[in-house]
Amino acid sequence: MPSRAQRVTYSALFAVLMVVGAYLKVPLLQVPLTLQTFFVYLSGLLLDPTTAASAQAIYLLMGLTGLPVFAGPLVGPQAFVGPTGGFLLSFPIAALVEAALSSRRSRMSDVAGLLSAFVVIFGMGLTYFMAYFSKGEPVGVLTAFLPFMLWDGVKMALAYVVAGGVRKFVRQRITSGRP
């Protein structure tokens, strides 16, 4: 089990990775294609539930204070009441749920964790988005967000592969006795 200092370091690292993920984007309409959810998924696969959720909470607190860490044009509290606010608010919950489900480190638990995080992110994000625009037509919204959902499928697969590589690397370092 990681020490407290290690958990704080991991949380800070993933908060910074979230910022990087926000800036690696393809802007489309109201919601840009970013790598943010890739790092949410990766944190859920690699960190314990508390550390994964803490990393996302730190990221949101950075944005809440007005630091330009989010993908969209809104900063500070305005980002949370804008059209993508639901997606932002879902990140700590998604990371927590995913990490809790994938903590057994089996393929099935990892996949269950990834899919659960996806449901949390898009469930909260789309609900908030529909409420923001007062549109009562979920089918139209789902159709509009289909490219984002497909992009997240790619990011989940990539996170799964990267997490597997990181876990293998860490196991090899531990068994070899090298720092």
C-alpha cells in the first residue's frame, strides 16, 4: 500500500495530467474533444479510490480558483455552471467508482470499472447539458454526443493498455529490487 506521501504525489501528478489533457484538444461546438477522460480512466485503473478521486478533486479546485485548467473557454465557477459543468463534476465520482471496481486488478474488474466510469461521466454530463439548454429530447442529444462517446471508447481502450504496461513495469521494478 502506498504511503501518504506517495498518495499525495500521485494525486498531484494526475491533477497535472488532467490539465495537460485539457489542453490537448480538438475544439468542436460546445464540448471539445480532449484527453481529460483518458486521465480520469487511467487514474481509476492505477490508483486506489481515495487517491483517484482526490486527484480529480484537486483538478476541479484548481479550476474553481480561476486557474485556466479547463478545456472550454469558461474559467472559475462559471465553468461549473456552463454546458460542460456536469462532465467536470463527474470526474471525481467516476474515478472513485472506477478505482473501487477495478481494485481487484482482474480484466473483468478493470472493464467493469471503465464502463462504470463512462456511465457516470456521460450520465452526469449529458443530464447537465440537457438541463443547461432546456432541451427535452435525449435522442437528439445522444446523437450529437455519439462522436464523443466513441472517442471515449478509444480512450478507455488506450487507458486499459497503458495501465497494463505501467502495472507490469512496476511489478518488474519491485521484483528486481531496483528503485
